[in-house]
Amino acid sequence: MQQTIDQLKALKLNGLLESWSEQHAQPTYHDLSFDDRFALLVEREFLRRQQQRLNRRLKQAQLFVGASLAEVDFQVPRGLKKAQFLEWAQGQWVVQPLNLIIVGPTGTGKTFLACSLADQLCKLGHSVRYFKTAELICELKFAKADGSFPKFRKHLAALDLVILDEWLRDPLSANDAREILDFLDDRYRRAACLFASQFPISDWHQKVHEPTLADAILDRIVHDSLRLILRGESMRKLTSQLEPPHPCQQT
């Protein structure tokens, strides 16, 4: 027994070992055939490894908020179509690959919706990474400075989906625009991106200081992108636990 336990541990078959220990301890399993008991052992190990892979994908994704499809509120009128969003959650647009643009006023749930999609895509086996756009630019620059850029570039290119949140919140200088353009070139029609921005697409060009670079960046995004245009009041306001002030108290 101990030799078998040690061998299972050496092989890192911890799920199988746990299930085997349970079968020995609980008489419920004793009248099952060998094949039935062995199938349960294998299933436990299989599920454990699946969960480990999912945990690694979620850790790698570094999502800004913990969100799931079950938490998405489709009742609030903000331009969010349930059937369309659930279809996107199946990930076919990531496989194709296409991009997804989510735009809308502050507080309409862009980040939450992006993270809920990313959570579901991780569960489906896709590799995802979340960035605020300014953070991605900084990481690209740091990687070039410390010599790790080839490795970081390869890591980014291998991801099925990269989320760029707060897209163009800060205008792009010429140098920053070049970093983004190189990043997009590596992924163009090879892997998907999700852009979440409070600015309408019509305003994007003016947010890039160098017009030629602006043309190149937008040309690589807008033609292959699905779009979700949100509207309405801030979800933070609608979900606030404070009661709205009485009209006589407003100033």
C-alpha cells in the first residue's frame, strides 16, 4: 500500500490517490466492479487536471474584476443584447480570429463585461490576458529596456485574446503609438483583441498624436471588429446601496 501511495505521489496523480483512499475508507464502493472503481479513479484525476489548467489560465489572465456570465445583468437598458452577448461568450470570434470593441460612457459596465467574457473563455480553454492600455505600453517599454522583450513578445503573440481596457483614455504619443502598432501587427488576423473604451470610435483618430500612425492603428482594428455600443446611466449609480437623496435635499 505505502509503495503504491509513494508511486502515485511521484507521478503526481493526486486526484487518483485521493479517490483511491476514499474508496478504501468507504464501504459504499466495495461492491462495485474493478472497471467501475477504476473509471471513478481516472475521472477524479481528469477533473483535477482540468481544474488545475483552468486555475492557471485564470491566474495568467489577471482579470481586473472577478466576473462571470451568471452575474451579467441583462435587464438594465444599456444596449446589451443577451442572445448576442451569450453567442460571443462561446468564443467563435476568438477562434476566427476577430476583435471586439466595447464602447460606452463611464460606468456602463465595459470592464465587467470584458472580464465576464474572459472568464468564460478561460473556462472554454482559451488563453487570455487583461491589460489597461497604459500598463501594456509600460510593460512593452520595460521589456525592451531589460532585455526580456523577445520572451514577452512571444508570450503576447501566443495568447488567444488580449484585452486592452481604458483604450485611448490617455492620448497616444508618437512613441506610444509605435509600441501599440507593433503589438497589433504581431496579432493582426492571427489572434483576437478586445478594446474597451469610453470614447466612440469616431473620436479614436484624434487621440493619436501622429496622424499616420493613427491611420495604421485604426486600419488594423476597425475592419475586423465586432462592436458593442453601450449607453445609459452608470451601473455604479444603479447598484448603489445608498438611497437617492430626497428632491428637497438636492443642491
